[in-house]
Amino acid sequence: MILPINIYSDDILRLKAKPLKGVDSEIEELIASMFESMHNASGIGLAAPQVGRSVRLLVLDLSYITEYEHEKPMVVINPYIISVKGSCDIEEGCLSVPGVLGYIERPSVITLKYRDEHFEERTREFSGMLARALQHEIDHLDGTLFVDRMEKRDRKKIKKELDAIASGTVNTEYPVVAPKLAKVSKQA
Ligand code: CO
């Protein structure tokens, strides 16, 4: 099922998401819907809070990028970054901040402990776009958006775009939850 994506400045994107205790049929369904919603929006990563669920779960699929075509779609649950190496400046975007791009400096290599779709514990080192996408999605689980990490002068340049998204003036090719509507429905 294609789920609408919560966008800036929805409160749910600012919460610290809760760890999962296991993978039951409801979570399996959520995972399938997250892959479907991400592919529908041509995204390479999606975190559960972006579809209105404040749990520590994210999905990733970089297989359409030539260099990563053999990389299977990934399910990452309760991730924990054990160590980082190096740093690099890469341009990022986000399905929850439509139309905005910005350069962010982050570690270039990460070692990650997480649980997979079977809730089995794994430890693996990631580099390149995988390391970058994982760090971006893990930020979502802690209520952080990539725009928070942009340099001040770059943030000034996108302020108008952010204000427009927050006020509901946004054009996407995928369904979104307008931030104000989201707040109303939470009160109901
Ligand atoms: Co994002």
C-alpha cells in the first residue's frame, strides 16, 4: 500500500522514534508498504517516521544506481553506529523536504549494528552512498532532518522554500500529508 509521506514541518519528524521489540505481521506489512511508497516516490531511503510511524525502522534500495546494482534492498531495525571514519561533503535531498537539496558533511565510513527483516542482529561496515543514505535515514529516527545539518549560510538560502513547504505550498509526484492537516488529525 502506498502511504502518504509526512513532510516538513510535521511534528512526527521531530520525535525520537521507539525501538522495535520484534517483527510481527503488522511490521512486515509496514515494511512492504514502506518499500512500495519509497519506490513510488523514486526515493533511495525511507524511515518509518516519514510515513507516520515513530519506530526505529528504515528501508533502503540503491540497486538502481549502477555502482550498487548488486546491493539488495535493505531493512534496518534499531540501528546503532558503533564507529565512524573519514568525512565527505555530499549533496542530499529528502522525500520529506521536497525540492530542497543541500551539501552536508558526514563521516564517509560507518560501522553499523542493527537488526534485519528477520530481527537477526548484524554488524557491517558501509561506505559510499550506502553510508551516506544510512546516516541520513538514522537521523530521521532521532528527529533530525538534513537541513538541520546544513551550514548557516546555506540554510538562509533555503528558508523561503522551507517556509513554503511548512505552509502546504508544495508540489510532489507522490502523496504527502500536509503538516497542518497532520496536526489536526493528531488532536482528533
Ligand atoms: Co530524508
